[in-house]
Amino acid sequence: MQSKSKFIDLVEECRVKFQESYEEEFGGNAKVITVFSEANTVVTFEVNDEQECFTRPWLEGAPYPARVEMVVGDVFELLPPMGLDIDVAFVDANKREYVAYYELLMPMMHSGSVMLADNTLWDG
């Protein structure tokens, strides 16, 4: 149970850093998909290469920077070949493509996995 606690701590610390930085810069409107894999690492995808210079220092300042990988580019092209077994996926991206993100992620998830989608209850 100790490893799950450390994993939850890692997720929470990274979430706080992401939330604070994106809310400060964009009012919370980040175009990021973050995937938490079974290896206790965080893989985050940023489609906008212009955001890399802004985002990378936050990732490097996280408590476990060696466990955070930032991938710049199209998640639909780059994620499938990675062959991840996903425990938790947080989707904060183009809201019109949420069904496509769901279809992309579901085959990589297993019983007990969780997918979180930002702003799904916005305005009702």
C-alpha cells in the first residue's frame, strides 16, 4: 500500500504544479492530456510546441522531475506506439474531441483504471 500512497502523492504534487501554472497563464484553459502509467511516471502531451518553453520549467521543478516526461506533438500519433498500460488519464484538451480521446485511451486502460476529463460538466 506504501507504493500507492507515493504514487498518489506524486500525482497530487504534479497536479498542483500544473493547475497553478496553467491557471496563472491561461485561466485554466490548457490543452494538455496527462497520462499516469503503472510505472509511477507521468507522461504529458502538449500539442502546442510554443508552450514547451513555458511548461518545461514547471515540470523540471516538480518533486520528481525524472518521473515526468513531456511529449510535444499530436497525442493521436505519439501515444499508441508507446504501448502504455494506463492507470489514470487526465484529459484537458479540445473539448470537441473528447470522444476521440476516450476512444484512443480506452484500449490502453484496464479494470480499475480511471479517466478524468476536465470541464465535462461545464454549463450543465
